[in-house]
Amino acid sequence: MRQIATAEEIMAEQERNADAHIHMPSPSYWPIVLAFGLPVITFGMIFSHLIAVFGAVIVFFAAFGWALEPSTAPASDFETNNSAPSTELDTVGKS
């Protein structure tokens, strides 16, 4: 049987790793553009091959743009001048 961590152990670990953060990629419009191209291809396969080719061009350029897009934005885009403490992990019931 394995004992789970107590609240004090969890809080101590969070304090030790206070500077660590979860890396998330920068927001991008390319996935939604690519997703728009797929139904255009399907619509084109039903009604006109010219529309399907247009959808394929959308998908090609969206995939190309998404692949060449930088994975992270410069750090200055996310820095704030707010000196207030973070409330991301708020303690409940602690005085």
C-alpha cells in the first residue's frame, strides 16, 4: 500500500518549484485555418473538383505557415509590470 502526500508535503513541493512553469506554445491561427480547409476539400469533392483544389491550397499553405511559425513568442510578449503575487495556486483555509 502506498501513502499519498499530505497537504504540507504538497505545499512544500510547490514552494520549492515556485519558479518553475508549464511551457505552453504560443497561440496560433494556423490550426484553425487548416481546419477550415478540410471541409472545403470535402465540399469540393462532392460538388466541384475546382473547390477541392482550392481547399487543398488552403490546407497546404496553412500547414506550411504552421510549420514555419516560431514555437515560442518573445518573452517580452508575456511579461507584465504587475507586482502583485500570483493567485494561480491559491491556498484555501490557510491563515
